[in-house]
Amino acid sequence: MKKIARSELNALFAAIAEQKQLFIPADNTAGQAEFILWKDGVALTEKLNTTRSAKDLFFPQVENLVNFKVSDKKMEIIENRDPAAPFVVFGVRACDCRSFDILDSVFLSEPVDTFYKARRENGIIVTLGCTKPAETCFCGAFGIDAANPAGDVTCWLDGETLYWKSNTDKGKALTAALSVLTDCDENAVVAIQENTRKILEKLPLNNLDLSGFESDKLMELFNNPAWTELSESCLGCGTCTFVCPTCQCYDVQDFDNGREVRRFRCWDSCMYSDFTMMAHGTNRPTQKERFRQRFMHKLVYYPSNNNGVFGCVGCGRCLQKCPIHMNIVKVAKKLKEVAK
Amino acid sequence: MRQDPLIPMLGEVTMIRTDTPDVKTFRVVGIDGKKPFEHIPGQCAMLSIPGVGEALFSITSSPTEPDYVDFSIKKCGCVTTWLHSMDVGQQVTIRGPYGNGFPVDTELAGKDLLFIAGGIGLAPLHSVINYCRHYRDRYGKIDIVYGSRSKDDLVDYPEIIDEWCKEDGINVHLTIDNPQEGWDGHVGFVPNFVKELAFDTSKTVLMCGPPIMIKFTLAGLQELGFDKSQVYTTFELKMKCALGKCGRCNIGDKYVCKDGPVFRLDEMDELPDEY
């Protein structure tokens, strides 16, 4: 384990930025925390987490796939892949770090998505243990320990010191290049972790029970009468999907600028009415079906295809951001209540 | 550049055949003049016109055609309208093949087969029918029930009349929705026609058509004594990637693009009715 004084964080960030692009959670001009490219003067946010998750850096909201040059009946395929530079993302929380396991299972399974893979290979994830988990946090329901996040490097921060522990070869290579860090004892973070776990125990969603979503209950859950009431107020704004660290649905669109056609991929949302719209209609005609799809996917469909692992990491963003205060916790509780 | 499955290859349309007032068949080869890929009957491919869009189509030709792939496409949306307006020699993009296809070499081998198609639903079955004709000794008797709105809406009518109808061991049963001058064949909807024909329940059924036809034909087959486990169908839902990643073609925990598009109807009992 290594450490550096909290007052020297700027020197640490400068040392990392000398090697690779560095993104840290910092407040933007609107006062919201987001992962911002570090340069001198960019300071670590005081907020628990970023408004949007760290997935943006690996699966950006919009990215170029390929260009086409079209003339009369002929066409040409032109490489237009966005350059993938090596980068470090610092300050990823335990929940967001786990979301990469879920995104990996989608994008790195055959056939591999080479766009995502390039960013995963180029990116080093430095996590930061939580010291002030919020009432909306429920990562514990998914077996995630906010006091001991995974990642290439794990950090802990108290009032005085940042502690730094490398976990992977990538993390070790980065650590070796950072002479500003000094050695320290592994036990240095035990007090921080204990303090975090004490807070976690008292959080209202700490004991969220997610049993009852096994794949053999798929049809029963799909036909649960609660979906009508649960979805009634949904505006279909898609905010939950955009802030969600595990939502990975995408659209592919073409933009014709008159000279070339740019084919790009962008985030999409199962909450939108045109998500499954085809020339002959849609199989999810009302918000009830779209709403049900989103939660069934996280709680039942994804786990059914992934050894029971849920497609949610308990980051709590949807609890904070939904304009009608609907969220996966309410959905899970209501479904269980009605199923009884 | 590492090739990504989302990046298509270029193809060229070498033949366009007008089948019905709203269906054309397009023959596509790679720009090297060769068949773009090998496929299994029932599989699909993505065709696109850059700037217009990309969409998934079932491959109509049999894998036994050595030089090309065909797509019978009904004009009904943006991409299909554009395809219908193009001429021979047009380049398009193509990627695939996608999906599981029909189990032609396993579960269907040695069986008496009953094909039931409605309208453009013949497109995916056409590939299987011609595959079975090519390897005729691998299959038992073949019955084909095909219906459409009118005689003019039967896709690939000349091939049906001149080839399928003339082969031993293949019985073709055509029907149209309403009486029409010059038509002395059966008139009526597919589900009733299937019941009237009272097929032997030892047959394995491959069915494709509009959802309403599937629903009532299945009920008719069950009345005759068929079990759902004897019936295969193929689905079509909105897709962007066809790789199991864009997240929209799922029926429950199954993705039509990779777990389908071919499903046995008893498997569908375990999936939500959302298709």
C-alpha cells in the first residue's frame, strides 16, 4: 500500500496526467459532479458521486462507427473510429466499478464490440472507497462493499491522507510510475473502512431483499398486476436510463452532411416509444410495456442469462433523479408485495 | 483497423425481380462478385443504404445457391421504400448472417415437412424449401400451404407453379383471400384451409406469416392434434445491432437476433407474450 498527503493531491494528479489523460470527479459550471479531464486547478468534488456514471468514458453517449462516401450507385467505406487514447479515471465508486462487469458481459461477449474493448484496454480504473454513503445507496444488496471497491487501483481518502493500493497489472504499472507516493502499512485504511461499514448498516436500503426474482418466476413477474399502477405516472423521459451505469442499449443512426454519411452509435432508452417501432408497428405499444421491459431486464432477464447476477449496482442515481420518484427499489418491493 | 461486427461490407445488387405490387426480390453479391457469406436457412442479414438506414431481412435464397444471396422484401418503411426505388448495379452495405436458422440438419432431418406461409412470410421459408428440394433424399414428404390476399400477391409465383408444383413428393396448396378472375384454386384464409386439408399429425410444421395468421393457424393445427413442439416459426422485431447488444429485440430473456429468429412454439410458452 502507498499513500500521499491529501494536501498533495494536486501533485499526484499532475504526476498521473504526465503519463496519461486523467479524469477526476469534479464540479462542472452547473455545480454538478462529472468526470472532467484534469488540468491544474481542477479539484476533486466533495459530492459522493457524479451525476452521470463512469460508463461515459468507456461507452460514450455518441461515437462514430464508420463513414460512407456515396456517389451515384457506388459507395466507399471510410474508417472513422474515434481515436482511443490511454487514460486513467480516478475516483470511481464501488457501484460504478461493478457496472463494468455488467457492461463487459454484454460488450465483450462474442461477437466482441471492438469500440468498447479498445476503451477498456486503454482505461485504468482507480476507485475510491466511500466514506459518506447516502440514503439512496443500496450497493450492498448486490454484494458490493463500498468500503473496499475493486478496480485496477483502490484508494481511500480521509481528512489527512489518500491511501493507494494497486490490484491489477495495469494498476501496478501505473503505481510504479508515481514517485510521489510513499509506502505505508495495509492496516492504515481499516479505521476508514470500519467507519464506512457502520454508516452502511444504518442506511434505510441496507436490508433490501432481492430474492423472488429468479428466472423460474419470469412469467409470474411479467404478468404481475402491479405493472399497471407502477408505470402509470412514468413520463418516459429516459432519465433513469441515461444516468444508469449499467444501461447499455444503443441506437445506430446515419447523418448525411452532403459529402459523406457518418454512421454513429448513441445511447437509446427502452423507455422511449420509438425504441421498438418498426414499419408495421411496435410490440411495446404503451408506457406500461416499456417500463416493465426496463425493470424486468435489470431484475429478471439479465440475471437469467448471467448466473443470477442482477443488472443493477445500487448506485441510487435513479432514486435521486426520477422526476416522479419512481425507481427500481419501489418496483422490486411492490412486485414482491403483490406477488405474495 | 480492427474489423468490428457493426461495420458492414459492400455489396452490389445484380438482379431485381418484381414479384408482386409491393414485393421485390433483390440479388446481392459482394463487390468482388462473390457470395457475401455462407448461411443456414432461416438466418437473416442487415442491409443498409447509408443515409437512409439499416434493417434486418431474412435471406430468401437457399445456402445451396453458390453465387449470391436473395432477399424478398416488402415495401413498407423507409429502407424498404428506398430499396424498391433502386436499380440493378446499386451498391448497398451488407453484414451477417445472424440468428440460429431452422434446424435443417438435425431436428428436421428425415421428417415429413409442412410449410405454412402467408404473404411475405414465404421469404424465410423459401430458403428452407429450396434447401430441402436440393437435399431431397434427406426429408420425407413436403407439403406447402401458401396464401395471400390475391393471386397477384403470391411471391415468386412462377417458381411455385413451374418448379415446386411439378416435383414428385411435394404438394403445393395455394389459397387467396377473395375470389378473383382467372383463379380456379382455393379461396379462403390460411388457418381454415389448413384445417380443411386435415394434415397427418406426424408432420413437422414450419410457419411464417402475419401474427394473426400464426395465432389462428396454430389453433387449427392443435384442433387437428398437432403439438406445439412440432411447430417452428420465425420472428421479426426491431433490431439495430443483430448481435445481442443493442437491447431491443428481446422477448423475455431471449434475443430474437441471436437466440432466434427461429423458435419452436412450445419454447414460446415460457416467454412473455410480447411480440
